[in-house]
Amino acid sequence: MPLGTLERSAPPLFKQGPSALSRLAAFSALALFLMVADTRFQITGPVRQAIGTVLYPVQWLMLQPVEWSRHGSGYFQSLQSAQAEADAAAQKLVVVSQQAQQAEQLAQENIRLRKLLELRDRLDTPAQAAQVIYDTADPFTRRVVIDQGQVHGVEQGVPVMDEGGVLGQVTRVFPLVSEVTLLVDRDQAIPVLNLRTGARAVAYGDPTAEHGGGIELRFIQANADVREGDLLTTSGVDGVYPPGLPVARVAHVERRADSAFARIYCQPLAQVQGVRHVVVLKPLTDHLPPRPQPAQAEHGKRARK
């Protein structure tokens, strides 16, 4: 409206068409018509499909950050769970490995104990079981300490065996423990018998490294009938070791032209390294018949006359 005129009509900005109520009624009727028409004739289906097809790329782009975040969190959760499962599996594997090793060790120990029991049943000499506590600290000797002593009836000089054969001899006895010198000790000697030939000899300890720790038959003639594989047992002539106990097997026979004696190296049948369970034999004098007294001997002579 120009300034200075007398026109009182409202400017176009404030001109009003149909009332709000009439527009509401018209739009409500149109919406009702469209709903009824869509229900009856499905007239908006193609329009809805076209709009959905047009908006699908936009919708897909809008959902990608959500999917990435969801997959990323799932990936990290899966990675953490996989690491936790791997750690649990590794710990379980360690436990199972330890149990398997313990089971194998117990099985081997059970086999040795059964052999010891069978050996003790076969022996004519009374024996008692013992366990090796530790090896002596002296590097120049081959000795072990067992958990049987004077209070258990162990005496000095008695033989000690494992399931394989003669292991050594008790050389020191204490109240609760005893010290056993092995056959491979350089100060140890044992009378033996070759079962194949019946020849007697004396075996000495040979702890040298090149032979792995064994025993040696000394002062045997170079032309003596000794072969590799011959079995040596105790001869019993010393009154310490009962006869017939397995001792060693001949491993190597060395005959030299410049010596009148052969060098015969033998491998002990007992486990001289890492032995745990042994049997200690009783002294031979405990089960020998007592010597007759002079009066009894005179009475026996008279009775024979």
C-alpha cells in the first residue's frame, strides 16, 4: 500500500485463503480416501516401490557406519574371545602334558616295583625294600644313599640289588640311612662267574667316561674263552654275595699282542644311574645253619662210631 493513500485493505502477506478447519477436513478426507483406495485397489504400491528403490542407496549409505561399527565391535570381541580360548587351551595342554608325564613316570615306577617284588620272591636270601634318597656329592666316587639304616636292620657289607641285577654293596651304615657303593666305583670288586664257560673271575669298577661307567674283568689271559654277550653272575666264593645273582654282560673284549692279559669291559645289568628303588639283602650268616659246638661235634663222632 503506497504511503498517503486511504486504502484500508490488508496487504497480500496477510491475505488468508480457506480456513484451517476446512483445510484439515479436506486433507483428512483425502488421507482417508487414499487409505481406503490403497487397501482396496493397491494404488500406492508402485509408488511405494519406486520411492523405496530411489531411497535404497541413500538408506544403504546411511546404514554403513552402523554396520561397520557393529562388525568392528564383533571382530574385536571375537578376537578377544579367541585369544582367551587359545590361552585356556594352552594352559590345559600344559596341565595335560604334566599329567601325561606323571602318568608315564608312575607307570615306569610301577613296572620297576613289580620287577623288584618278583625278584624278592625269587631270591632265597631275605631282602627288604629301600628307596634311593640322593647321590653322594663326591665326584670321584659312585655312591648313593638309601632310606634304610641300623634301626631297619641294615648291616654293613650286605649286597644291594635292583630289578636288573646287583647294584652294589652297603659300605657305611647310619641310624636312619645307609651309603651304598655301586659296582662301577673304582674301589669296588665282586667275584663273578661266566655262565657259558663256568670260569670264575673278579670284576672291578671302571667309572671312566669313555666306557660310560661299567666294570672290568682283570687278569684274564689273552687266550681265555670270553665272548661279547657272555652273562656274568655272582660266584658266591666271597661269602658276601649269594651265588647266581646277575651282575653284568660282556660288552667288549680287547686282546693286544703286547700284553698277556685281555681287557674285558662289561656293562652292569643294574641301573647304575638314576635308580630309585632297590632291595637290600640280609647277610648270608643270618640264614646259614649254626656251627656245631665242640661238645656236639664230639657227641656226633661218638654216635657215628
